[in-house]
Amino acid sequence: MAIYGVALLAGCMMFGLIIGDLLGQVLGIEANLGGVGIAMLLLIFVTNVIHQWGKLPDSTSSGITFWNAMYIPIVVAMAASQNVAAAFSGGLVSLLAGVLAVVLGLALVPVIAGKPEPEQDCQDEPATAVASNTAGSRRG
Amino acid sequence: MFESLIELFDEYHLIAAFAVIGLTMYLSNWLSVRFTNGKFHGSAIAILLGLLLAYIGGVVTGGENGLADLTLFSGLGLMGGGMLRDLAIIATAYGVRFSEIRKAGVHGVVALFAGVIVSFLAGGIIAVGFGYTDPVDITTVGAGTVTYIVGPVTGSTLGASSEIIALSIAAGLVKSILVMIVTPMTSRIIGLDNPRSAMIFGGLIGTTSGVAAGLAATDARLVPYGAMTATFYTGLGILLAPTALFLMVRAIA
């Protein structure tokens, strides 16, 4: 049933948020530290385990893939509810600060990505990491 | 007649939002195919349209939630709010291969620290350039440039004035919105076309909404990888900005 998938997704989310919240409290910050990321790892892990048992019916996974497919529309709704007017009314300081941060951040992507690491994973073909990376992004 | 219509939209706001966003997506995909031959993603156009409408909504109502402040479109706030957005982001992880994440793991962590520090410095340097000398002000603007959540949290911890806090929020918003617009345009130049660089991108840029929309407009398959690292960014910023980074600013200023 689709609700099993939705419940699994929701369960992972709540569990991740709880861990993220606890992490924040331990470190004494008023924020959820990586709760969503932890939930993502948990979902990958749990669905892999269930797959290995061979028991994830299509109807169940449809509860997850529906929300996956709703991602872009939700992001569009998010864009439409951003405080864009405030961003432009902050004056030159905030405008330049934001622009500089984005330029530097984007410029650093190839610097940190650098040369791909030599392949260590024996499951992948012995091709270069570049090739396997592009293959990875083409998947799905 | 018209009033009862608005009332109906208000009562069924989430459902109305689904319909409105569906129409926006359809229009955007049509524009993409018709005028750009599909080269400019339909989702990128939809996000730009969304931002434009948010600007109009903000100017018309003077509120903080873009188009969602108009009663007719109040459901957009729920649909695009943190709860459903995070649920959908987590759902994108379904089907991701763990080996891809492990491969970029260390670089992702490096990117996270570099991203927080570089954004902070960008904001701090601009603040100094505009004549701010108080370490609290410089730190708050720098923290806001990290994300618009880190700014106010840091500012209120350090006791910054509300003007500075507002400035820091604006800096974070500019960054977030700019990322949404610029990412699909620069993706080829910076090599943003594989899970590894997406994880590094997420760590360097960090603002969840910016990364989420930027990657959605570039290649939706990269979303889980970028979101994975970005989700730690705000927490790390809140951890570093009022502590280590503030001490650094105070030592220099």
C-alpha cells in the first residue's frame, strides 16, 4: 500500500530530525544539525535492506516516488513564497555580500572537486573515476 | 461572488496551490520547448517565474512570504514551506547509491567548512568595505551571508542591533535567490554534472532553498547529493559564526 511508503519516508524524516535536534542540543546550538541529511541516509539504508529481503512492492515504493516527483513543484512553490522584495531592499551591503559569496562559492566547486580520486571501489568497473561519475549521474 | 471565490481559495489553500503550481509548471515547460528548444529547463523557468511572482507579492502586500501573502495564494506557503520541502528532499534520496556518497564524503566535509568560512569572509569583507568597524556588526553580516538563518541567530547571540540583523537576513536572501538563478547558467563551467561535484556544491553553497532550487533547475538527479551536504551547512554556520569566527574577527578588527 502507498501509505506504507509514505509512512516509511515520514518515519525516516522524524527519526532524522530527532537525531539532528539532539546533536544541536549536545553542541549547544539552536538548530537542527543535519536532520534532513541523516533522514536521507536512513532512507537509503532502510530501503536497501528491504530490497535485499526482496520485499518492497511497487505500491509501497510509489508512496516514496510520489513525493520524489513532487520535489520540483514544491521547490517552485518555495520560490514563489521567498522574501524576494526584502532581498532587494537590503541595500548595497547585502547585495554585494550575497553576490560575492555566490561567486566565490561557485568558483570553489571545481577547486575542491579537483582531480577525481583513484578508483578504489572494486564493485565499479576499472574505468576512471570521471567516467564512473558521469555514468552515475546518467543513471535513473 | 468574487469574495466568496477568494474565500474558497483561502479555505482550500493547499489544493489551490497544487493547481496553481501545476499550471505554472505547464506554462514553463511550454515556454522552454517553444522558445528555447528545451535548452533552458522548464523547471528553471518555473523557479524564475516563482521568484518574480514572489517579488510582486512582496511589493504588493509588504509581507515576508512573497506571493503566499496574497490570500488567493496562501497555500503556496504550506506547499513550499519547510515541512513538505524537507519531505520531498528526503524522498529524492530513494534510489541513491551509497557508494557515490561515500566516494565524495571527505570532499563534502571539506566543502562544508570552506563554504561556511568563504561566505562569512565575503560578507565580513563587504561590511568592512562599507565602513563597519564593530566586530559584532561585521560578524553578523558575515553570518547572514552564510545563510539568512545563521545571521539572525548569530546577531541575537552577540547582541547586534536589529538594523544589522535585518541587513544580514537580506544578504542571505540575496545569496539564496542568486544561487537559484545562477546555478543552471554556470553548471557547465564549474563541472556540476555528477554526484561528486553536486555534493561539493551543496557543501560550498549551503543555503538549503538555494541549493534545492539551483539543482532542480540544473539536473534533478543531482538533488539528493547536493541536499545531503547542504543540510549540515546551517548547523555548522550557527556553530562557527558566533564562536570561532567571531573570535577571529575580534582579533583582527
